Amino acid sequence: MSPEHTGGNRAYIFLNGDFEKPVRDWPERPADGDLVLAADGGGRHVHALDWPLNCLVGDLDSLEPALVAEFTARGVEISRHPVEKDEIDFELAMKVARRKGYSDIEVLGALGGRWDMTFGNLFLPRASGWGSSRIRFRHGPWDFLVISGPAEFIEHGRVGDLISLLPLGEDVRGVSLDGCYYPLHKEILRAGFSRGLSNQMTEPSLRLKFDSGALLIAHRAELPPVD
């Protein structure tokens, strides 16, 4: 049930944190060729959505045994690991996605609950080896992306969307940003300072380029008014 190569399709990884369905660009069902993984208790979110599940990963200490049995009966690939291990279940799921050839990854249920796990999830793509992947954390109106330089990036949204750029662990150099209220041109965003916080999109797309370092990009959608 789990394809070993995707030809560029998307992987969805569901974690055991709070789940709020994304408000934009969210499919009713995964497309053909997409991969759906659950990291342990994230399986309950997949089950609630009635999505197909390709692979369940982790120590399975946070998922009801009845759901584990149901997924097993459906023929879902189960990758069980010991409770005492060096990796969190999200990291194990990421490794499965990469091994199967996926680099476009959307992560759901990564936020809320335990703050230590929330930050651990957001910082994980900063590790060496994930830089070539497009990893987007999604939660309601919020999207979070971790991108390592050198990079050129276009983000689509709506005029008025909130954008914040947060350096991760070191200064980010050569930052140019267009399509926002506060543009940047070959500037340095210094780690530990607030220079990149609370910008706003002035065009339907922003263009970001930087030479070195890693950025956490926070994007909150400005929702259209309800008639």
C-alpha cells in the first residue's frame, strides 16, 4: 500500500498534537500518489478525517489499541519502534517519507499540547539532511516553514497576510524580500533580535531570497470576510 517512489507527489504526516484543519489549499482527500503517514497518536486525526493511511510509525504508546488493530486489518504498513529510543516519532516518520522518495511534506498536528514537543517539531527540519525538502507545518490559518540558505522562495497568499521571519540558531545573511510592507534588500537578520517579526503581504505573492543561515517563516492567512 505504500509506494516506494512518488515522482514528486506530497507526503502528509499527522502528529499527536492539536489538529486544526488548514483554512486554505487543503484537499478533501489526498491525491493519487500522495503518501499519508501517522506518527503514533496522529493516527486518530487521520481516522477522524476518514483519510486512507499508508503507514503508521512510532512506539504506538499514544494510540488506542482498537485503532491499531483497525489499521492493521486494513493492511496499513506498521513500523513499530521501542518506547525508549533516541528519535521522536515525528523524526521516524520523516525518515520514512524521505526513504520513499518524498521531499514535499506537510505536517499536521505538530503544535499545541506540550511546548517542548512543539519546539522540537519545528526545529527538526533545521537538522542536516532535511535542507532539500519543502516542509510546511499547518495549523488553521497558520503555516510555518523552515528553509535553509542559500535559498530563493515564493510564498503565495493574500494581501494583508501576516509574515514573520525568525532566524534559527545563527544570523541569516543576504536577505531580500519583496511583496511585503517592509521590504528587505541584501540585509542581515540577526538571531535573537526582532527585526523580521510582524510584516504584511502587499501582493498575492512574496519573493524571498537569502544567502546563508536558516529561517522559520510564519505565515498567517488573512481570512476573507463572511457575507
